[in-house]
Amino acid sequence: MPEPREPRPDGWPRVLVAVGTDKHPFDRLVDWLRQWHGEVAGTVVLTVQHGHTRADDLSGAVPFLGHAELQTAMAQADLVVCHGGPATILEARRHGHLPIVVPRDPTHGEHVDDHQLLFARRLGAAGLVALCESRQELLDSLATGLADPSRFTIEVDADAADGRRAAVRRVGVIVEDLVAAAAQRRHRPWWRPWRGPGPDGRRKS
């Protein structure tokens, strides 16, 4: 059961950003946040778990959060922005958030493959995350969330432990399928092996 969010005395909304622990930097997302925060500084309490991405000049920047610290940050946040990691997305939803998800893109050197993109798009199509693949989509989601945080809040059933475990298993299967498909695409040979001549002396097709 997610803890009730305590209102801040100043009334400023809390925004938590989590990029995960992957060794690849996520400069694209942090740069988008840097530009956005320059416009809203002084009206938002920002926490950015930036991992291996440089974010020294961002307010509330911290490289990593322990499990308990992450749980507390999610419980107290009004909006959660995260990468496309299944575990982070599930944790955000467990705390009653519809997470704003910016998946890592391997074409920008943000991951080894495109399984975050494929996974986040599946969840976005199902309405389980707010998918943002561009800076403008992220800015629009943040603006909507700050104006009405309830747009990014979901109901959490305190008795749904079995359902959550089943969801974790389903997510695991989806991710394994996506990773396997991505690996198959990467390693598919460009040549077709020669199988020797057939009974009629012709090459087998």
C-alpha cells in the first residue's frame, strides 16, 4: 500500500527522476530536464537519480539511491519520470504513479539494445505509462502533471499482492522475449549457409 503523500509547507510539487543504474549515460534525458528546470526553478522540488550521467548542475542531483531511499522518494513524489527499466516502472506503479517514461535509445548510446523502447511502447499503447520519446512530449507531460497531478495517479489495491507478482512474471516474460528478439536481429547472418548439392546435382535452396 503506498504511503500517503505529505503536503509540503511551501506547496511545491515534488518531481522524482530515476535513470536507473545502467553504465550507459542518459545525457539526452538529463539535458531535457536541465532546460525544463531552468524555466520552473523555484516552483518545483526536483530529485534526479542520474546514475552514470553528469548532472552536477541540476538541483537535487544524486548518483544513486538505495532501495529504501528510492521507496521513500517514490512515496513522496507527485510525479515520477523514469527510464524504460521494467523494475523502475513497476515500482512507480506500485506507489500509485502513472510513470512518465523516457526509454533509453541505443542509437544515442544509451543502451546495448532497443528492448526499453519496445517494452515502453507496449506499455504506452496499453495506457500503463505516459510514453515520451521526444523533448516536447516530456515537456507536455510535465506541464500537464504539474497542473493536475491526479492525471498521473493510479489506484493501487492493497490486496493485490498476487496480481503484482503475476504482473512481474508477465513483465519478465515480455522483456526476455524482447531481448531475445533483439539479439536475434543483431546476430542474424547476412549470408545463407551452403547445404551442398541435392540428389539432382543442383544446389539446395
